[in-house]
Amino acid sequence: METTVTSKSFTVPIGPQHPALKEPGHFQFTVDGEVVTQAYVRLGYAHRGIEKAAESRNWVQDLYLLERVCGICSHIHAFAYCLAVEQLAHVEAPPRAEAIRVLVAELERIHSHFLWMGVSAHEAGFDTLFMYSWRDREKVMDILEGLTGNRVNYSANLLGGVKFDIDATQAKAIREGLDFLEERAGHYLQVLSKDAMFLQRTRGIGVMTRTEAEVLGAVGPTARASFVPRDMRLTAPYSAYRQFPVQMVLDDRGDLEARFEVRVHELFESIRLIREILNNLPSGELSVRLPRRIPAGEAMVRLEAPRGEVFYYIKSNGTDKPERLKVRTPTICNLNSVIRLAVGHQLADVPMILAGIDPCFSCNDRMVTLTDAHNEGERLMTWPQLRQHGIDFYKQVGK
Amino acid sequence: MNNEEILSLAEQIVKSWNWTTEVSRSQPNQLDVKVLKLEELVPIVVGLRVKRLGYLSAIVGLDLGSAADQFEILYYFCEKNSAIVLRVHTPRVNASLPSLCEIIPSAEVFERELREMFGIDIVGLKTIEHLYLPEDWPDGVFPMLKDTQLPALPVQGEKV
């Protein structure tokens, strides 16, 4: 006897607005029951045409424009831009300036990883961790404010150097802040690797093998959690990372748990590096002069942002404005990989998988449409409802 | 492999086949390969992939302006501290490039971006919807072209 099973699938659009994270993106998931069978991504809700705008501004104006590419990792964009322009002008920033740039970059990494930890914990329904980690993040924000005057968009860079110095009082404040953050990071590592409820949401979820990570082009902590040894600070050392090397944090499990642990271990590494820089801060000038017109040529730099490799290409035609400027951020690479990972997973895991790469454009939604093909009706869900669905689903599983 | 070995192996691969290329070193850690025949781009990429030389870090599109009437496309393959750059030229009118998605799935987003920002037809690209530009973006307007003037932003307080 022959039986035919006919089934129809639902399409779940997620996006573009999300109240918890900063930037919008749209995802569309086709589900068969609870299992995701197809995934599609649509970006551009935050596309501001910065690459085009950069062509009509001069070299100095672009520094301020590019620092606003990202609200979380603003420093790394200005850092990358400065390095590329200095490369074109055949100028090197003084050693003290390079060390301060790296120090701010590492403080930014700490702030970004703490922020991400909170957001992902929230998506898993672990709001206690969300509140605590964001409270602790205030400490690193205070340090950055004390150092640069700003909590975000620190504006630490100049073409040819940095704007501020670090004195003994500031160094003391940083050291004290780091002691606190180190203790807290240790505590969170315990929570993330021991809490049974949380592990249920992370262990074995969203597994990406090393080959997948390489083929799909993952970068940063997402790649390192799949044992891809790719960290620009180490594989292609730039600026003061040549004098102050970091240790690469790798994990071979490739699941969400590994992505959490890699990032927390990176916190320790950043803290260690900042202390080392403070103890061995080179003396000397803070900046050198750069010409108003930059010699014609091409420059490409790759830096390690908190989320992975950021790529800058700049072409100069010898005038006071760039001819072409290209920015490739890490999220576009990771998104491409994670979107394929979602296939085969429960709909309930989607929020966690998306949050797991620390998407910088950041996802999701006020409004989720569940198209019910069987009843030819539409069910509207909000992102908080989908998040709640994930939490309830796992509560059921746990019973 | 160290940087020098990576670059010399890449140079060897590119030169040992009967491909029409111009190879140069613009910077110590960069190998520039000018691919003169468009149909040879895919085989060269396969050659690099087979030896696992670099991952596709980014594809950069350049509009060389109306005088040159050409686009230059740069494919950055990076490994460690070195970069292998494949440089391809295509005329601005009816610009077309082969897709790399069959060999490198992660090329999709870069190719979709080239398509919508420069109007380059990517032969073999399966997903052709807009990636960054809005759905109601006018047809035939490609923002990254040098002669595309975007409307000025409204000044604060001014009526739109």
C-alpha cells in the first residue's frame, strides 16, 4: 500500500525592528512544524550610504563619519581608517599612540562582550544574567568615559595618532576597574558553564563544524568557537599588537556554549593585555602631522573587531578626498554562516542562534508573522512572543 | 606556511597554467594578479582553493570613471598576513562577471552588493534580490557609480 504524506510549510518573517538590540534586519524562516527548513536574510534597514558619503568628504571629516559606522565598536572603525590612511601617507603613529589605540580597542572589546552576554542571556530568558552583566558593563563604560570623555563614539583617534594621554590617576582607575571586571567575568564563566538551565539552551545548539566555518566564511569568536585559528591580532599583527601579543582562544565544540566560553575567555585575555600595556606604556609623542592631501595609492587593512575581522580598503587619488572607501564588517560574514546553521533547528532555538554570533546590525522584531498554510490564516507574533515561545518550549522539554 | 611561501606558491600556481595574467607585488605582503581574460577568473580561484590559499575576505568594486569607462573588481584572498588580490576589469556598459558562489558560498553577499551598487550582472548568481537597498529603489540607479548624484539630505528645519 502506498501512502503519500503531503505537508505545507509556514513562513516566519522576523524583522526588521527589534526593541532590545540596536539595528534592524529581516529574516524569513520557513518552518515545517517546529523545524526550520529554509532561511533567508534581508539587510539594509540601516544602510546609510556611508561608503558613498565618504567620497564627498575630506580625509579628516571621514574619520568622524566612519566612527559612526557602528555604535558599539566605534573605535575599531576609526582605528582601521587611521591605519589605512597612515599607510597611504607613509607615516606611522608614535609607539605611545599605537599602544593607547590598542588599549582602547581592548576596553571596547570588554564592553562589547559584556553587552553581548546580556543580550544573549535575555534571549534565553535568563534576565538575571542580563541585568548583572549590563550593570558590570557600566564599569568599563565609566573607564572609557574617564579616558576619552565619551561613553560611546570615544573619538580617541586622530590621523597620525591619538587625542589624549593616560596619566597615573587614570591608570589607577583602569586597574581598579579591571580587577572588578575580572572577578565578574570569572563568576559569569562559572554560571555559563555550570547552570543546567542555561546549558540546555546552549549545549549542542547551532553546531558549526570547522569545515563549515571555513567554507561559509565565519570570522571572529564565531569562527574561533569552531576551531578556526583566525584572529587578526595574532595572525596578521598590526599596530601595538606586535609589541603586546595576545593569546588566541580556541574551542573545538562549535556550539553556542563554545561561543559563550570563547568570548568570556577573551575577556580575561583583554584584561591581561590592558594591564600589560599600562605597565609598559611607551613614552613619547601622541601624534604626528599628516598632510592634507594623501598621496595616490591603495591601502587595505584587516583588524580584529570584537565580532571578528573588519576589512578596510581605501583608494586615494592624491586629493584631499578618498577616491573609494570600502568597509566590510564581520557581521555580514557571520550572518551568512549562521543563516545556514538555522536550517534543521527548532524555531525555539532561532533567537539564541542569531544572538550567538553577536549580530551588530542586529536582528529581529516587533512583528513576526506566522503564516499558517493549513488554515490559510496568518498569526502575528511579536519578537518578545517568539522569545517567550523559545523559553516555554524548553520549559516543556524540561518537564 | 609563512607569508612568503604563501605568496610564492600562489604566484607559481598562477604562472604555471596557460592563463593570461600579469603578476606583480605592489606591497611586500601582497600579490596582485591582473586577470586579463574574464573567463579565466573561475579556474584561477579554483586553483587557489585547491591549495587552500586564503579565504575570500572581501570583493571590492571600483568605478574607474566615465573616461576609462571600466569597472575594476578586486577579489581579496587573505591568509595570515598576506593577501592575494585578483584584479578584473569589465566595461561599464553591460558589465558582467562570473559568480564564485559554486566554489565559495560566502561570495554571495559580496556579489549581491556588486550587483545592486554597480549594476554588474553576476552570471550564475541565484539570489538576485536587493541586499542593502530598499525594495522600492528605482531600477537602473546604481549608487556607487561615480556619476550617480544622490539627492542632497534635507537640512534641519527645512521642509522636505
